[in-house]
Amino acid sequence: MEPQAKPDPITEAALRSLHDIATPPPVAWWPQTWGWALVALLVVAALCLWLLARVRRYQREAYRREALRLLDEIEPKLRQPITRKQAVEDLAEILKRTALVSWPRGDVASLSGSAWVRFLDHHDEDGSAHALERLLDDLEYTPAGTEGFSSNICSDLIVAARTWIERHNVSA
């Protein structure tokens, strides 16, 4: 091994004056300007308003979920000839109760027959209430009216009632 050469005095002085590299402080997560804080506040406020609107809509639509649950209970009864008459009456009751929740009682409670069918048609978005006309106009009030029902008619009634409950138009 060779002996190391001794550096000159200027190099030694320069080496002694060296310091470690100074790293900058880490960047803060909090915005440095008030503009970004305002944007973040507006985004949080918009999300809160959106969430509040969704919760209110969910609460407002609770009557539809309940009516659809009751309709699911009636469906097997409507397919059986023995329980069909009672199921038809229950179906008409569900539709009336749904309407009573959605509109003022004075406008809906007294409706029957053709006026009730016109009401359903008027507040129907896609015309599904036409399948309910025969049930609500004639068959509900005649004792032998439900005996001639085929399974297709029963299915059509359930589909029409479900569609009306899901999609009826409630004006604000």
C-alpha cells in the first residue's frame, strides 16, 4: 500500500468547512392557500347535501316499499282459486292505500269505479293502469267475477299493480 499523499492546506480547509446536505421540510397536507380550503369545504358541503337528499328520498319512498312487500304477500293468494276473491280485494286496498299516502285524502278517499280508474290512469307514467281497469271497474264488485280468472290475468294484474306502485307520478 502506498502512503496517502497529504492534501495541501487549502484543500484541508475546504474539506473541514463542508456540511451535510440540508433537506427541505416535508410538504404539508393542509392547503397553503385559502382557495383550496374553500374548494374542499364546498366539496364536503355538496356531498353532505347530496347524502341528505338521498336519505330524504329513501324515507319518502318508504310507502312504495311497503306496498310492494304487501303485493308480494298477495301474489300467491291471487294464483289460488280459493283465495282469489280476497286477494283481489286486498290488491284494490293496497292500491287505494298507496294513493292515500301519495295524495291528499280529500282527493283520493271518495274515488271509486270509473273515477278511480281515471285517477290511476292520470297518475301513471307508462300506461300500466289499463290492465287494472277490469279489476277495479267490474270484478271487484261482482261476487263471481274472479272465478273466471286465468293465471295469465292474475300475472297481468300483479305486474300492472307493481308497475303502478313503482312508477306512479306524484306531483310536488
